[in-house]
Amino acid sequence: MATAGPWWLWLSLAFVAACAGSRAGEHVLFDFDKDFDAAKVPTSDVKVELAPRAQGAALRIASGHRVEWPGVTLKAPKGKWDLSPFEWLALDVKNVGTNEATLCCRVDNPGADGIRNCLTGHIALKPGESGTLQVPFVRKPASAVRGKLFGMRGYPDGSSEAERAIDPANVTQLLIFVPRPKEDHAFEIDNIRVGGSYTPPPVDPDKVKSFFPFIDTFGQYVHKDWPGKTRSLDGLKKHLDAELKDLAERPGPADWDQYGGWKDGPTLKATGFFRVEKHEGRWWLVDPDGKLFWSHGTDCVRENDSTPINERAGWFQDFPGERAEFKEFFSTGRALHGHYAGRTVDCFSFLLANCKRKYGEAWRERIADMAHRRLRSWGMNTIANWSDPAVYLMRRTPYTATVHFGGKLLEGSQGYWGKFRDVFDPSFRDEVRKAMAAQVGKAAGDPWCIGFFVDNEIAWGDELSLAVAALQSPPDAAAKKAFLDDLRAKHGDIGKLNAAWGTGHASWEALLAHRGAPDKAKARDDLAAFYTKTAETYFRVIRDAVKEVAPNQLYLGCRFAWVNDRAVAAAVKFCDVVSYNFYRRSIADFRIPGGADVPLIVGEFHFGALDRGMFHTGLVPVKDQAERAKAYRKYVEGALRHPQFVGTHWFKYTDEPTTGRALDEENYQIGLLDGCDTPYPETRDALREVGYNLYKPRGAAK
């Protein structure tokens, strides 16, 4: 983006001053009050009309559900808008339909395709509910130095990877749509506006006489200061002294038992292990002593994130890896996405180097001890997914164990983290059982272990995709053979299947050899039935493996990220607790598909900001640390009010490396601690505000 200067300031002020009737600092793009012809709006499976209001009018959008993305297109009147002076676009939305629904707004540059050259925001509303849908502007890179940087999701000039960013100076249109509806919906929208005053980074890399090196010896950004930044070894130790004093003054909630359960609350049946029970209309975890327990935790309680160093000579100032005492913090990492994709790269952990500087030679033992002290003091009672067994097996804080396994993949499937497994291949059962057997003597049978997450954010696709993937797999795929066995049993003769599907396969053997997909509409019933069978086989086999090794512990599911109703229905049938990774601002009104009355848990959520030297906010951005703390409280308090949620787990314990992690380039400001192992005080205080008042509001709510 262009840098701030007299011309930029003049443009910003002139643009805002020209907006008569706008709120201070905002500019209205559409208010639908005058000179707006609803009949000329391009539509897709929607009806639009102006809805009169006490003051002016709103645009009423009544959507059908015949297409995946029914909606309207609002084009820039003169071909494009220059929105570069602003930070976000927003619109007022009211659900005037009869059912809960989500509305999305996509902001487009030329060439937008739903992923590239566009940004999308959304809002979920119940009938009659109103709210504001906001789309923060994530900006494409523009600086010359930016072209020399790589391997990160966010960059020092405030830009992001071009694929998931826009140029606000060239916005051509807005798409307002309902995502994949299964019934009709209706909304009224009004006051589409832009606002916030975008301020380019205080130090433009192009104007820094010597931008490189731009990362200091502690792994922090050189060209910016912020509250809490570590500036010296002495400062690192002063932060520790201050924190130790704080922990001593706030050791933890007085109304918790040893596990973090509600000591002063009702006593239910004690089994010596964690379990679930619905008590007075709300689902709860129950701790080994029979006390009600709500899991307030954080993921990744392990200090081992590292950043690639290949091709980055000159990036790091006073690089600690050049000293013998820090050689142990070199490692290698396999990259799945981004600049290093498909390669194994050399990495270094600034975080661990900082911990050794901070705690001395006994740093491993001290950071483990600090983790338990911190969580209790902060009002958190769970060490959640991805955490270090050396920490949680100290058995001072309840934890969830994480189990991963191998097995043959379903070749026709696809997903962000990899292909789905062929659950009909014998290797699937064998690999799950082997992975669970490895938990014997560790988490299996441990009263401090709440239960097991098995797998993570796998590729469920749409509710037909895994059945189609089986048909697209090679003839020797177990899933394909299992599907054809079912089709033979139902249709008998290949001719009957051809008649139903509109195909022309010469024989069952020909269909086995065929690698194409059928017409989904014609084959829908068969595809849906096999998808359900696949999903239920997946969850049943894992459930059986968990219970074989740990019969008294909970199976917590696979942490859904991208999922459909059929997969959820299968999880409901076999999981003790259904888990979701929910990156959104609130889950207070979440309703599980089908309305099943089962316990739910959040495996991941977070918020991040750019006011403390990091380059990317993570998946749910907020303005600053104060807003981050506020968002945290709202999210968890909403879950506490919900009768089905039994816990929320924040992702994650520590910020990701400033220059990105090897796996996928993430460099998000999402930690409870920064890269120097120092707590963010605003977030810490929010944790305590929630955690020290965890049980009475939950127990009193009806």
C-alpha cells in the first residue's frame, strides 16, 4: 500500500468530508434511501425489493435454495471504489425470515473467484435479530522490500499473501449471499459503509535505510516498539520476576477442587475418571471425584514452535543459533503449504532459546512447572490438544490426549491437510488400535486424562464427497469394493443401476475399473447411503479402539473444521462428546445439525491483533489487545450459557514465530504468551475474569 504523506492525508480527509450524513469517519456506499433501482440489481435465486422504514428504506433479499450461493451483486457505480483510506466495510443486517440463517458479504477486486482477489465476512442471525456484518480489509503487498520476503502469512507492511487479500483502491463490486442454504431465508440490509482510518505502518520497509536484519535476537520485529517488548536479557528476567510475583498473589480460584472442578457445587457419582452427565438441563463434564467440571483450557502447551532459516541469510540480528549454547534449538520441519511446500527445511526456535536465557540450564523443568502454575492462576483447568506429554503427564492439570495414526488413503478424496483414509481397508483398524495401544501406561487409564481427540480437521467434504471419492479410486481400493458390494446387493443387475444412474457400464467389473463420478442428482440416494456408512465406520472403529484401551475415558471426536450434516450425525452416534474447532466471534446460538441433545466441546478458537509487533492476526482479527480480551470473554461466556457446551480450548498457548512456522507459514498473534514467554496482560486478565467465575453462572443458568 502507499505510505502516509500529505497527499494521502488530503485524500482521506477529502473522501470522508464528502460524505454528508455519514457517521464520523465513515462513508456510505449504499443506503437505499433514494435513487436506487432494486429492479436493476443482478440476482441469483433471490427476489429483491425496497422495504420502507421510518427513515428511508432497506433492501429486502428473499433467497431460495436451488443454488449454492443465492444472492445479489452490488456493483461500484463508476466501475470501482477507492477504499484505501478505510479499514473495513460493514452493513446493517436484520433477519426477517422464520429461521436462523447466515448472510455473507464478499468484497471483490477484478478476478475475484471466491478465494483469490476477494475478502468475505459473515453474520449468523436468529429470526428477528439484527446485527452488523463487517469485512476487515486485508491488504495485498505493495512494497519493494516485501518482494524479498517469503514464508509468512502476514508481513511487516501489514499485507498478507495476495491470494487471500485485496487492494482496497480497486473494489469493483460487493456480493451479498446466503451460503449453501437448505431452505428459504429473508434479510433486510442497509447502510453499506466503509470506516476506520487506515494508517500505513509507522515504518515503511521501503524507507528504512537498512531494513535487513529485521528480526532481533529474541525473534521480535526490529522496526517497531510496543508495550511489553523485550529489549534486553535483563528485561527478559525482569518480566519473569514480575510474573512470579503475580502468580504468587493469584494462585487460582478458591472454589475449585484439585482437578479444577466445582468444589462448592453439587456432588454427583464419582467414578475415578472424567465422564459426561446432563445435570439440571445442562451438559457437564464430571471430574473423578464427582464434581461438576467445565473445561476451560488452551492448546499447544509446549514450547517448541520454530521458524525456517533456509534462504534467510541476513534476516536475523545477533542470531542466537550462532552460539554453541543454543545449538540444541535447531531442528528440521516438513512444509505442507507455502514457499517451502514439499520440502524439509532447517529451523530454529527463538522461543526455546528465550526460555533457556530466562530460566537457565533447568529450563525444561521450569517451563513445565510454570505451565501448571500459570493455568491454575489464570483460571484455566485443562491442558488441551497438541500439548507436550512431558508436561501433562506431571498430572497436576487435567488434559486431553491427542492420537494420530497412519493407514491407506482414499485416493479419490482431497482436503487441506490431506486425503481421507480408506476406512474399509484393514490397515485403518490396525493403525488406530496401534496408536491407542501406545497410550497404555501414559494417558490410557490416567484419571487426569479427560479423554482422547483422535484425528484432526479431516476432509469431510460435502455429504456425497466420500462416496464419489470411493468411485474415483483405483479398483483395488477397499472402499470402492465395499461400495460396489452394496450396489450389487441393492440393484442386483448392472442394468438396473445404469437405469437409475443414467450410466452405461457394461458390467460390475467395468464399473470397478471406471474412475469417473456419476451424475450426483441421479445417484444421490446411493451416494448418500455410502457416505453415511463411511462416516459411521470411521467413528465406530475409532470408538471401539479407544474403549478397548481406555474403557473409562471419553472419546472426544475429531475436532470438526469443515463438515457436513451426515458426518455430524455419525459423530453423534459414536462420540461421547462431539468436538468442533470454531473460529468465529460467538457460539452462544450454535445449534448442532439435527438438533441432537449431546455434549459439545470447542477444540480451537482464537482472536489476534497487530498492535504488539506481530504481522498476522490469525483467523479472527480484532483491533487491539483490549478488543482481544473483550472478544475472549464474550466467546467463552456465550459457551457457558449454552446448555450443550462442556468446554472451550483456546488455540494456542504461545504466539507463532514472527517469521512463520515451517508447516504452513502461519505467524499468527494468537498466544496467551508472546515469543519471549511473557503473558499478554489484557488476555490474562480476561482469562481470570472468566475462570474465577466459571461455575456459579453456569450452574445458575436454566
